[in-house]
Amino acid sequence: MTAHTSIKNTKSLERDRERETSVERSREIIQLRVYRKNPKESKSSRFDRFEVPVQRWTTVLDALLHAKSYLDKSIAIRYSCRMASCGSCGMKINGIPRLACYTKVSEIGGDTITCEPLPNFPIIRDLVGDFSNFFEHHRAMEPFIQNKNADIVDKNNLTEFLQSPEDVENYLQFSYCIKCGLCYSACPSAASDTKFSGPQALAQAYRYFADNRDDATQSRLNIVDNKHGIWRCHFAGSCSVVCPKGVDPALGIQLLRGHLLSFSKNDKRLAESRTRNLGNT
Ligand code: SF4
Ligand code: FES
């Protein structure tokens, strides 16, 4: 071994040792309070407390998985991608709906992290909520492009649907929705009316309404134009504050309302009959 190589090895060993020491220094213990409830066994709930080692980059999901792996394997958590893409790890963390895999313990501050299930979802167990109603509302919006000209009659005569960047811009942010339900859990109207479509579904209604490849414009407006639909939103705006993907459901709802209102102004008779129908529902 030459003298040069030996100096290089010593330096890299020193660097490794420094790195290990700094990792060691950044490790600390936090208190993790986890909401526990099994509705099949009991109506009561409790918080369990776990001491979990964390580092600067530990996420709340990492901390929960540590508790589940080493301290109590019965904790129920739902997660999949661990990269803010699947939308399955939503929960209330220190009082705010967030994605557990996208929230670092260090960014919350304090030495106690409290994890609770998302409000407005029936609890299946511990931190896992039932999304059936939420997905029903989403499905009711017919979340797919509808266009009669797109029906493939003749495979040799396929049509192209060209869109300009401006056309895409009209709906792009709404297409980023990962259906995590955070907006729905933060919505006071959804808390008081389970039939309310909710911010996620209404934002999706706008996403397809604003897409110029879609020609089901009128039927989309009909779907949301009822007292459990677009008019039930009281514009609290909390949906847009908690969305982890930069979607602004409150904006989508207002834009959709604008279209409905201008439509009503131009066709008074239809508006009157709609008002009558709303009174009967
Ligand atoms: S709009 Fe945002 S908060 Fe609501 S479900 Fe979609 S991604 Fe989640
Ligand atoms: S695990 Fe997929 S969004 Fe968090």
C-alpha cells in the first residue's frame, strides 16, 4: 500500500466516524400517543403511549411502524407507498389531518406526537377509517372522460383529442388528487351531513367538467346541483388548507357554482323548476 492510499483511507474512516457520531447525536426519544379503539369489541377508546427513537428524517409513519414492530404489533395502521402517492396513511397528527408518511416528526416540534383516526370516517380499528361512503361520493361524480365521439366504432378511423397547454391548465391541479380524504375529514359540512358529496368529490366533478375532451357537461352539473351537493358547501376552506397535493377543492367548488349560477340566470324557467325540486328533496 502506498503512503497516499493509507492517508486517503484514514480520512474516509474519520469521515465515517464523524457521520456516525452526528447520527447518534441526532437520535432522540419521543412519546407517541396512539388512539386505540376496536368497535367490534367495545365502544370505549383510549390512548396508548410508546417511547420511540427518532432522527431528523423519521416520519410519523416510521415512528408508528417502529411501535408496531417492536412494542405492540396489534396497532392498526393503513399505509402502502410511503411516498405521499397512494393516499392511504391519512390521520390526525397533533390535531391536524396529514399524511403520516409525508410528515416528519422533526417538523411537528415538541416531544409528544398524538395520532388519531381521520374525523368524518367511521372507525374500523385504531387509526384505520372506513372510506366506503367517501368512495361512493367519488364514484357518483362519474370520474372518467365521457365523449360520444370517442366511442371506438371503427378501429381504423381513430380520432385524436388535441389539447393546448392552456386547456390542460384548466383542470391539471385537480387531477393531482390521491383520494386521501384529508379534505373530507377537515370539512365541517361533511361532519354534519354524511350525504354531502364533500370537497374531494366536488373537486373531481370540476376536474372532468373543465376538461375539454369531456362532453357530459350538462349531466355533470345535474349531478352536483342538489342540496347535498354543491350548495351544501359553506366555504369554510379548510379542505384546501390540509390538502397535501396542492389541490384547491374550495376553488373547484366555487368555479362549478359560478357555471351553475350563470346557467340559471340565462334560463329562468329551468332555475325555478330546480328550486321547486330542491324544496321537495
Ligand atoms: S383533494 Fe387533496 S386532500 Fe382531498 S382527497 Fe384529494 S389529495 Fe386528498
Ligand atoms: S403511505 Fe401512501 S400516501 Fe402515505
